[in-house]
Amino acid sequence: MIKVIWTGRALSDLEDIRDYIAKDSDKYARLTIEKLINTARLIENHPLAGRIVPEINIEEIREIISGNYRIIYHYQPKSHVYILTVHHGSGLLSNNPFLDKTK
């Protein structure tokens, strides 16, 4: 099992997602966040399950899809995984600040 570490950026993304959805439904906001966190837990046992992020094309930068969201993470073999960001699939990834850290 590999350790999964949520970055400050990713945690902020979860808060933003929760706040946005909660404007219409607290229940759905809670369920969405739970689903995102549970999906990220899959990475603990299967860090290579996600595909390489096409916009970046770096072997260690991967994503796993959960509903409308892309959970993007940095896999460091035999060490740990950093969840970099949780990004809505309809938005352009090029507008996401985490990209500056991957170059």
C-alpha cells in the first residue's frame, strides 16, 4: 500500500467543489466529496490505475476520473502519491495553477 497525500491545492479544490454544490444541496455536496475521497483511496493499492494526463504527458502525472471530476496525482514509485488537484472535467486544465508546478 502506498501513502496518499493531499496537497493544499487539492484540499482547497474539494472545499470549492463542496461550497459550489452546497448552494443547491448540502446532501449532494457531501455525497460528491465522499465519492471523490473514496475514489482517491483506490490509488493507495493501485497507483498506476489512472491514465497519464494527456495535456502533460509525464509518466508520473496521472489522473483517475470520478463523476465529472479529474483527480490528478503525482506518483512517486515505491514512495507515495500526491493528489495535486481535483479538476472539473468541463474546464480547461491549462487554467489550473497546479500546472506551473509540473513544468
